[in-house]
Amino acid sequence: MTRLVEHVLQSPSYNRFQSAYRRGHSTETALLRLLNDIYAAADNGCRTMVLQLDLSSAFDTLDMSTLLRRLRYTFGVSGPALNWISSYLVCRTQSVRVDEQQLSRLTNL
């Protein structure tokens, strides 16, 4: 897994400003970066518009075949590494339990 993370981090497609799902980067660091950029723009006499999107459930709605294609063609992951990730994603069940009600979803390619 360490090699895969290093590979993605060194990819030209990697967005170094992404804060989510990264060690040492949190909502707080994202907000600090945003505020810094807004203050710098104001100092330069520019106006700023902020658009916020809640993508907290984005992974749950992501088509797994799209994810695998992006890993292969955007980040160059292939061979055993891609097969390993694919085997993990295929036919997995996700479930959420609220009180006595349980909702499940089968992840399939």
C-alpha cells in the first residue's frame, strides 16, 4: 500500500491542494488555506467568490469501474496492484444501521 500511495503522490495528476483523505490535512487546514487565499486576493484588490460542495458521500456514489479506470489511465496503476484493488472492490457489501433498521448495498462492477 505504501508504494501505491507514493506512486499516486508523485503522479502529475495528483492535486497537491486536496485536503480530504490525506494524513496531516483536515478540514481545518483546508479552511486555513481558503482564508489565506481570500485574504491575499483582498490585499491585491480582487474580489472573491466561494462555492462549497459537500462531497462527504462521494465515494459511496462512485462507480467502481470508473475508479479503476482512473487509477489505470490517470495514475498509471496496473498489474498486480490494480488487480489487488479490483479484488477488494468487487462484490463488497456496505451497510449502515440506524437503531433497528439496517440498510445494505452490494458493490459490484
